[in-house]
Amino acid sequence: MLRVVLLLGVVSMLGDIVYEGMRSVLGPFFKTLGVTPVELGLILGTSELLGYVVRPISGYVTDKTGRYWALTFVGYALVLAIPFMAFPRDWKIIALLVIVERLGKGLRGPARDTILSFVTRGLGFGIHELFDQIGAVLGPAIFFLVLSKRLGYRTGFYLMFVPSILLLTVLALAYRYAPKPKPLKRRWEGSFGLYALFVFFSFLGFVNFQFVAYHMKGTVPDAYIPLLYAIAMALDGLTAPAVGWVYDRIGLKVLTISPILFSLVPLSFLFPWAIVVYGICLAFQETVMRVAVADLVEEKRRGISYGLLYCSQGAGMFLGNLIVGYLYNSVADVFAFVIISQALALVIMKLGTSGSWRSIRLSL
């Protein structure tokens, strides 16, 4: 069902223009408002945690009602919180809008991914991620142009009204023309709990870009921070189809690479060009980590399983953001924390792929 993948890809592309554009400047934007590193960690951690905690609820409702599209619509509608960031002057209100946007992502995530899991596997998720990252490049690029012209952060947020409205229009067309998905069968038995634990430790030690951007302000021109983010997003999109293709052939074993890559992200604190590693890491996050659920869980429990997986990811990001916020003044301590977290993730993955997940060779 290529039509479903392509239509939802365009929707995700427009969504990423909005929220990845916002994410590319959120760190320095909050810094101009006087937010401290600890406060930034609390904002990011709380928003991510709440966004992920709501996903099991959304997934449960998805499984029980089958209203995949309704939850997807509501979730994407909350993207409008981002252009509204142009209006408040109080950083606390802006922080609240960040949380609202993350809640919207939490609502739509399980429903949208369940639809995708019904019609495609690794390569299809990779193609969807490619569309996604086209938007993730365009969004930061828009902020780069705005900031390079010295028009200010708020002008960039005003411009985000355009893709937000287009997004809802295309989503309505997708619902109108997309055929009803017929679920594909899962391809092996396995331990979903063990997999969720691996994801938790992976994201516990995954340094958020907003911290990297926060660190770059003052050492890199403001306009170039979203440009670096756009480069990372481009690498994510270009890498994702290849990662999905490899997954279709060797299964979860491909994820043994991700902890090694995740542990290299803090290099961005020292060398801005190292942000390319961040983009490659996202390719693993947005393809294999999502599509694996479809192969581990039966169709009737897939929505809540996506929700629980995202909840595990969010819990890891919440704790990780808080810890990195406290360790921020020592790059060496950040490195040590990240390496320990990723080493634990790698041990869990090795245990899983050695037998518990029965990772087998697959074909398209």
C-alpha cells in the first residue's frame, strides 16, 4: 500500500518543517529568555516524558476502538502550538506550548505507526522517514534564513502557521483517499519487554540536540545552529531507507550498531561537525526501533505496544536530560554517563539477539 506510506510521508514532512524547525532553535531561543541549563533540562525532560507517557493511553484507545485516523488528526492539530510560540513573552508560557506540542506527538504516534505497520516493514518505514527528514531539513533551513536576515526567532515561529495549516489539509486528503489497511503478519516471536529495556537505556544516554545547540551559542553564529541541525536531519533521511533495507534482511541485529553511534553524539560539544553522528543515530531511532514492534507484537496489541515503547523511550530521555543538565559543566562527565548508558544498552541487545528475540534472516 504505497499510497498510504507516501501520503503519510507528506504529512510527516509538513509536520517536521514545523516542529524540527522549532527544535533547531529552541535551545538558543530559551537562552535569550534567561533560561538556565538546569531549567532547560527540566523543560525538555518534562515535555518529552509527558509526550511519551500519554502514548500507552493513546495506543490502548487505538487498539480498543480502531480509530487510528481520529487520534492521528487530533495529534497533528496540536502542532499549531508551535507557531503560537511567536506571541508570549514569558518563557514559562512558551515552555507550556512545547509540552502541548509533545503531547500531540504522543497522541498521534501509536495510531500513525500502527497504520504504517499494517502496510509496510523496514524499507517502507525508511521511505516514510525520508519524507519526514525532508521536512526536518526545510524547517531549520527556514530559521537559518530568518536568523541570517536578523529577523528574530519570533518571525520564524510566525512562518510556521503556513505548513501547519497545509499539514491538516493533506491529512484530510490522506484519510479521504487512502484505502483501509490490511494488517501484515508479524515475522517472529520475541521478548517485547527486553526490547523496551534496550530502548530505555539507549535514550537514557542520548544527548538531546537542544543541549548541543545551547552549548554552541556564543561559539557558533546563531544562524548556523539551525543549519547544522538541517544537515543532521538530511543525513537521517538519506540513511533511513538503507537502515530499513538492512533490517529487512538481518533483523534486530542491526541495532547492535546504535549504542556505539549514540555514544559518539557528545563529540558535538567539542566539534560542531560531529553533529552528523546525531543525524545517523536518528535514522536508527525512526526506522528500526519503530518497525521492530510490528515483528514482535501481534496486530491486536500493536497500538499499546507502540505506546509502551515510546513511554520507555520518553522515560529514558526524561532522566537523561535531567542528568545531562546537571553534568553540563563537565564534558568529561557527560561522556562518561553516555558511555555507561550505551554499554548497558549494548549488553541487553547482545543478550536479545543471541536467542531471546530469535532474530532471523528476512527477505522482502
